[in-house]
Amino acid sequence: MEEPSRIEKVNNGSLVAFEEWMDIYSCDIERFAFQYGYSPEQSGKVAEATFGKIVTVVKTYVNEDNIQLELYKIAVEKCTLSELISPLPSGILAFEEDEQLHHQIVQLTREERLVFILSRFHSMSDEEVAVIIGISVDEVRRSLTATFHNLEGGSLEKRLEFLDKSYRRVRSSFRKEMVFRDPVKNLTEVRVEKKSITKKVLFSWIAGVLLLIILLTISVVTSDEYKKSSDEKYLARLKTSFENEIATKFKTLGLVEPKREEQEFYGDMNGHDERQQFEELTKKLQMQITANERINRGNVQEQYEEIMANLEYPSEMIAKLLKNPLTDDRAASEAFIKAYINEVNWISSLYSVALYEYEGVISEKLENGTIDVEKLLL
């Protein structure tokens, strides 16, 4: 007998199947909300509210594509009902250029923003975007043309590619356990109370005038000094982003990154090759800054993405594969299998070393009954 599909299992009331399905799409919905203009915390709540509603209607669908469209419809509805934070929080995206482009997208009209985000970052067809938003296909195409015309700067496609990668590195705030609460309660949490901004605008205007007067009374830094300062800030943010990502990786695994003096014991099991590559990159950048040479940020970001791509979890790799199968590309499939096996071996080795190093502590906890064996093995 043929194995039921995941969506059939969901329709049959399988909570496990629904959670598996939610694991695949929750990051997309959360990222969609962030792209729309919400903070990471708000985006997590939007995703929780979205899945809180879809769980009540998912049994009425027999096709996963239709469920996906309904999922995005609900997400659009939740985004429309919630108040955006203004101004947008800064420093969330690692690169200044990504942050600037993100702000440009958020400044678009609601319809232009939704059409562009769904089309460019979520690979929706014009027809699918039209269904999700509730407009005609012609309106979708006109909106996309206008948006590409309005977004500033050259090399837009390349910049959007970098921005998409930065979006995928924003830390998740989605809490699976909140999905099964009352959907209305979830929605209430995600709303932000409107506040009077009259005084804020007045104070901002006064502060702006004072700042302008101050700037006019002091000497302006030279172009070289400005560029050097900008590159130094860029390098600092790059280092912070790397450390945050590494810390997040190990925290998710329930481990702590080994110290340098432990490298020999741990060998190449902890991703220290990527750290060495990153440190070599930052040393070169520091030398360029010291020599007053301009940093090619596009080139740097490409190198950074290559380094971080080696640290994806196997689950992240599988999620991407499910969305973009490689069945027609043998070379890409072979490369994926090789990379996947390497990642599984890397994580397995990490846990093997941890179990070996803390064997005494684990044995003691097991004897005292303070450790759940099943959870430990998971």
C-alpha cells in the first residue's frame, strides 16, 4: 500500500505531520512578516497567529499547493491587521547595504510591497500572487514593473540576492507551542497599540534643527576619513554577525563552541575551518582599511556567504531541497549528498565528543533519574 502523503496525514488529524509541515513553512512566513516591515519579535508572533488559524482549516484542503496559498493569504491578513514599528529597528541585518535596501522595500505602498516580496523572495508566480493578494494578474505585473523602476541603485538583482541571504540569517522568534493556543489571543498579542505621534514629530523636528545648526558650526570630516570610518563600522558589524551566527548554531545544538586550546582535541569537528577562513578574511580587510584602500563590500559579502553556507544544519538543507528539488540536476544532487553527509558527520562527531567528555556527569544523572533517556538520545 502506498505511503500517505504528508498532507493526507495532516488531513487525518496527525499532529506530528502538521508539526513537520509547520517546520518547513514557519520560517518562510516569519521571514515574510519581517520583509513586510515587522521586527523579528513581531514577525514570530505573526507566524504564530498565522499557523494558529491555518490549523483550524487545514483539513479542508487536499493539495499542499493550495494550503500554501491559503497560508500566505492568512499571513497577509495578519500583517494588514497589525501596526508596524516606526522607525524600523536598525542593526538587525549584518550589512548596511542590505539594511538600506530593506528600508526602501518597506517604504513601498502596501500592494507594491506585498507583490514584490511574494514574487522576488518567495518564488510565487504572477498568478499565485494575484490569488494571495486578491488583485488581477495584470495589476501584479504593473506593480512589479513600477517597483523595479522605483528601487534605487545599480546592480539591483545582485543586491536583492545578498539581501535574501541576510533575511535568512535573522534569528527566529517563532514559538511552536503558541500555535495551538486560541488564534484570537495570538492576534491580540501581535497588535501594537497606536500612540499619538504629534509630540514625537515636534521633538524630532526641533532635534533635527539643532543637529543641523551643530553640523554647520563644526568642520566636516574629509572624504577619506569618512570612508575609513564607514569601513571600520562595516568590519565591526561583520565580526558581530559572524559571532552571533556561530553562537546561535551551537546553542541550537545544545553545545558550546570549544576554546582555542581545545582545538587539537576536537579536531575539525567544530567548524573551526570556517572560523579560520573568516579570520583570514577580516585580517585582509583590516589591512586594506589601514592602508586607506576602499573595501569591495559586494566581494566581501560573497566570500562571507560561502563561509556561512558550510555551517547549515542538515535540517536546513533538507527544507531547502524540499522546496527546490534537484531531481533533474545530477551534478547538483551529487554535490548536495556530499555536503549533507559531511554536515551529518560533523554534528554526529560533536555529540560523540560531548558524550565522551561528559560521560561521568551523564552516568551520574542517569543513575539519579534526573535525565530523561529518550530526550537525551533525541
